[in-house]
Amino acid sequence: MTSQQSPLPVKIYKRQNKARVFSLLKETLQDLWGSHFLAWQFAKRDISSQYRQSYLGIIWLFLTPLASAAIWIFLNSSGTLAIADTGMPYPVYVFSGTLIWSMLLEAINSPTVSTNAARSILSKINFPKEALILSGIYKLLFNSSVKVVLLVVFIFVFGVGFHWSLLLFPLVLCCAILVGTAFGLLLTPIGLLYTDVSRLITMALSLVMYLTPVMYGIPDSGIMKTIMTYNPFTPLVTTLRDVTVGQDVQFLSYFIGLTGAGIVLLLISLVIYRISIPVIVERLSA
């Protein structure tokens, strides 16, 4: 007599994996929101230590973009380089470009820098690691606020004056910082594990600057026009500059689409960061 064997249980992993992803995202957002006090303490500590032993202090925030802008202004005024008409005083164009570019670079590098700076406590103290990301954003907002004040002073000195679009600058800046942070956070795990990748990213971004309308405008034709037009950094730089000086926004649709993609990328990057942080801690403490 043979007994009928019961069928093997069937388990579907697809729904569970999706549920797990959404569960991770929910936990990440909860920890991100719940760690704002800890993140602020980290940020205050880092900001204080950053300028405590510096003779020039906060001047370092805009000294590099100011020096870079001064070089390009000299090259243009001396006739060494012929810069096409930018629709505004060239000093305003190049200084706003270099200042905005420095803020974007800081946004991209912020997640990696903040996580790497906490290397000594990652494996010793149990705390929401999302606090490191939020801490980097707080430091970025502080540094950017100082640069924005200088930029506003600069446009008044060169006769551009106040435009109502300038009131949109904080909102546009937050959108640009969001996109930069999302991109940087996506690269953070591999950048922490392999320092060569971080150096390669830094070098690549230095080259990308020359493919972005930071120091000079988009040409009327040619391969550079195509590259600079489709370069995702172009709408970030130009939109911030346009609302600063009161010009028509050239890449508004591109900027809005990029902001939407940045939100999605940020959520994905937060989940990847949460999954990879145990591996990163293990590797960094080895």
C-alpha cells in the first residue's frame, strides 16, 4: 500500500523581496528622520574642528572659487582667451559658475567624506548610520549659505542688482544639492571600499567641469554644443545662475526632470547604503 505524498510547498520570492526593499526603505527613512539631533551634533563638531585651527577660517569656503574666477577674468580681460558674450558681466558669470560648481562637488563628495570621517566609531558605537549622511547635508547647507551671501554681494557690486527670481534661489539650490547628494551617495559604498575609485571620480569631475557652462557659455554649434546641452550638470549650473541674475531659465524642463530622477535615485541610494554599510564597516575595521 502506497501513501500519497503531499506536494512540496511552493514559495514565491518576488513579492517577499519587494516587501523587503520597501521595508528597508521605510526603516531607512525612519532612522534618517530620527537621527537629526545626532546628525546636527556631528555637523557642529565637524564645522567647529574644520575652522578652529585655520587662520583664514571661513574664508577658505570661497577662496578657491574666487581664485579660479580671478584667473579666468584675467585671461579674458587680457585677451588671452576670447569668451563669447554671456549676457551678463563676465566676472558675475564666471564667479557664479565656479561657486555653484564648488557646491555641487561638495554635495557629491559629502556622503563619502562624512562616512569616511566616522571610520573610527563605525564599528564601536551602534547608531543610525544615516546620521552621517544627514550630517554631511547639514555641513553642506552651512557652507553653501556662506557662499550664497558672497554671491549676492558679488552681483550687487557688479550692477546686476535684485531680481524677484532671486527668491527662488534657495529652492533651486536645494534641488541641485539633492541631485548631487543622490549621485554621491550611490557611489559612496564602492568609493569607501576602493580609494582608487574615489580618486578617479574626483579626476573625472574635474574634467567634466570643462564640459559644463561654468567659465564659458554653450557654443552656437559643434560637438561641444551637443555635449554641453545634454550634460546633466548643465541644467544644475545654469538654472541656479539664471535665477540669481534674473535671466530666463534655459533648461527648466531638463532641471525639473533631473530633480525628479534625483529623488528616485536618492531613495535607491539610501537602500543600497543601508544594505552595504555592514560590509563597509567590516572592511574598514579589518
